[in-house]
Amino acid sequence: MNKIISFEKAKRTYLTNEADRVRMFSGLGEIYDPFIDRVRKTKRIVFVENISDMRAPKHFAVALGRPLPELEPYATTDSHKDRRKFFQKLEKGIPGIRALSLRDRDGAPLNTVCDATLRDKTDGHGLANFSSRTLRRREIENYALVPRCLARTLGVNVADLREWWETDLFLPCSEAPATDAGPVLDGDFKKQLAERLGQNGKKMDDVWAEMKADEIHDDFKGLIAQIEGL
């Protein structure tokens, strides 16, 4: 009979790296892990850099009237390639699983990402059940550059944000979402956004929850469709 102990104790004792974790669960499953148990049930994994990154598409899907299916997020800053290796080892113990790996583009060249699908061109592979996707904008926070949405979140008027928008973000201010110009694609706005939201006791999650369907970028509309199809 397989021995079952708490996940936290197992992690302290055995889980020194992902390879150890896979070895434990790819065979008989000697030790219980809630993550593995949930993957066995959902058969779907979405790899993200932070768990908070999963909240944006979940909120957007609801706003679009297309709530996402049950899936299991897995947070890791590993590359698509390393995530894929872990997935393939995991697949040996849990056949039939599917995954989508999502990362920020950060400083990678824009032409390494497919405009239509967000496919990361640098991670070529032949797996039909693993998708490597990279956001076209530098960071997920860049998709929050919607003045009227930020204004609603903060409980102010767009006009009240103009000075901050133009002097701190160095962007032209309008009510419409920012277009995919160079500064919006490549700028680093995470710190400024967090500070401005924090002044009103808000966080990025509040922005995602406030965003309306016509303010959601097409990148995420396509991404949500792909997650639905996992």
C-alpha cells in the first residue's frame, strides 16, 4: 500500500527540484501532492510566471462572457523549454494532459512572437498538447494601459489621470486603450502602475476585474480562445 504523507512534509523532505517531484509522481504516486491530484482531474495546465498572472485572463474571460474551463495554473519563471521538459516528464505519469505556457516578452525581440497566435518562435517543437505563448507587450501590466479603465478602478475621471499619465508614463492620454506603439509594447510601467494604484488602496487585480469587453486587447481575446481549446 502506498504511503501517504502531507505535501508540505514531502516538499521539505524530497522536493528539492522539479525532477525529484516528477520522479515521485510519474510512477506509483507514493506521496500525495494536491497539485498532481488536481492535474489528474482537470488534465489542463497553464504555466505562468506568477499565480497572479492567471487572474487577468480569468477576469477577461468573464467579461467576454466566456468563463474559462477548469484548469490548474502552475507558477514558475522557467523558460518555455524547461517548462516543456517538466510537462513531458509529468505526462508519463498522467497521460492525456495538455498545457499552455505563458510568459512576458520582457526584452526579447518583438519579431520572436507570432502576431496572430502569440506563439513563441524561439521554442520550436512538435508537441500537439503543449503550446508556448509569449505576450507581445513587454509585461502583462502593459495591457492595463487603458485610461478609462484605470480611472474607473481609482474612482476618478480620466482628466484627473492626465498629468500622471503624461509625466510619469510619458504616454499620450486619451480615454481609449493605448495602441501598440513602441513605448506601449516595450516600456516598463509596472512600478508606476503599482504606485498609482496603491495610493487609492488598489492593486492590478482590481484593474483586471474592472476591464470591459471592448477594452480587452485582442492578444488576450485570442489567448482565451486557446485556453478554452486546451
